[in-house]
Amino acid sequence: MKRRSKCAFSLVEVTLALGIAAFCLIAIFGLMPVGVQTNRNATSQTAATNIIAAVVADLRATPKNSTTSSQFNIAFGTNPPPMYFDGAGQFATTLGANSRYQLNMTWTGSAGLRYADVKVTWPAAASATNASGSVEAFTAFDRK
């Protein structure tokens, strides 16, 4: 009569496999907060860049005989008060409960050639020194 041997995992092998799996899962779960924060920062930077692009496009679309932009009502050459934007890109002139981004603009240059330093910071209620992040653009406008 032949004896059959049964194949199976030993207790040591099962324990080692569970230990390796647990170590890998702990490493993956440890990286989750970093990934979430990176995603949040990327989303905020993209939204801030879109806000700057919209403001610059509005200023560039303003006819030369007009002194203020049509969409955001920004006067050429005059530093406007801070503007506030919500997560959907809607703007307001006062800080509201839904405000997420703050836009500040500084004009320089002569009457014909103007330069605008446009900076968006977030969160909206924070000062420029306490902001979580910011995006800044320096643009030129030929008004001749």
C-alpha cells in the first residue's frame, strides 16, 4: 500500500505571509494622506490659474477706448480692491462664506504700456503671508 503525502502550508509560512502583507498595507496607508494633500494642492493651483486666465482674458478683451473691463469691472491703471472667488469661479467684491480664493492686482507702467501683477492666494480669508498657496502672473497690456 502506497502512502499519500498531503501538501499544505506550515504555520511559519502563513505567519510570514501575513506579516509581509501587513507591512505592505501599513506602508500604503501611510502614503494616503500625502496623496490626498498633493491632490488638494494640485486642484487649488489649477483653479487659481484658471481665475488668473479669466481675469487677464477679460482685460485683454477690453476695447482700447474703454477704461474698465466688462466682466470683472477692473479699471486700467488703478489697483482694484481684493476680489474673492468661490470654488466654481464666481467672483464677489466682499469676502463671503463660500469664498475660497483671493485675487490681488497691482498696476505699474505708463499710460500706453501697463503691467499687471496678478496674484491669487488661498484660502481667501488668510493674509498673503499666511496663505496655504498662491499663483502669480505678471502680464503686459499695450493700450496705445
